[in-house]
Amino acid sequence: MLKVVEYLNPSITEKSTFNLADESVSGQDMAKELAQELEEHYLPKAMETLRRLAPHKEILVDYCKFALQSTPPNYEYPIHLDGPGKVLSGVIYMAPRKSTGTFLHMNSKLSAFDEVTWEENRAFFFSRTPNDSWHSYKGDGKNIRWVLIFNLMTNQLNKHELLDLGYFRFQYRRIADRIGKLFGIKSRYA
């Protein structure tokens, strides 16, 4: 088993994300070593998962990103879509033994219709879509929720949106966003 558990801090009081490739973190040599080990072991598996979920997106992957994330017991992250920089999103439940999982939603306003239940070392992966991958998470009211985040990332944001939406919907969104900016209206697609 990898040495991820060494990074878990039981005194966290705010939601925090520890990017394992960040140059500014203390213990950066150990973090870089862990990030390299994670990439070596799990990048091929993540690419295979992407090929099964969304094979047309394989050409978009520019790099992968790992982070440890803590969620305090009473913290609730709102319903959201991942941004277009994420080609494949993965969450691996680390600690504690029991907690709340990831909630899946039909849109940004409806309550959850399903939960990817918490089980230590359970992995949940999805390839974002512009309208169908709404999700949220929260603490269980008792313990800090620790997850390992694993993302396949792209710098080709417009190409990703174009692949997801198709040409005409992509152009419609771009025009709607520009018109909205003229009138100070926040994009409903952001």
C-alpha cells in the first residue's frame, strides 16, 4: 500500500487540498516521490477507465494531477460540475472507516438521487459532461473526511467543450456567454 496515510492530519478545521506536486508544501521531496509513485501505478489504470467511459477524450489528456483533500465534519460542498480542464475525475475514499460518500444530482438544484457510498479505498471515477455530471459531498458531522483526488487534465479547454457539446451547441454557448458579459449576467454554463 502506498504511503498516502502519512499526510493525513487529524487536526484540520477547514476544507483543505494538498496538491502533491506543489513546490511550496513542506515535505515536498516526499510529496513529489509519492506523486511519482501514484502516477506510475495509477495513470495506466486511469487511462483505461477513460477509454471505457469516453474514448473520444483520450486525445485531450495533457497531464495528471493528485491531491489529498480533507473535509471537516460539518462542511458541505455545494452541487457543482467539474470544469472543462478535468477530462477524468477520480475520488478515492481514504479515511475514516465510515463517512458520507459522493452525492449525484440531476441538476444544480435538485437533491441527490444517488450516493456513491463510502467504503475505505473505494474509487469513484467519471468523465465530466457539461450537463450530466452534477455532484456534491459533505462531512458526516463526526469525522474529517479524507480523499485522494486523481484527475486527468487538459489544457485544451475549447476542444474539450467542443467534443462534449458538438459544434452548434458549443457556438451557442460561446455567443450566450458573450451577450451575458455585455449585460453583466453570469454565465449559466460556468
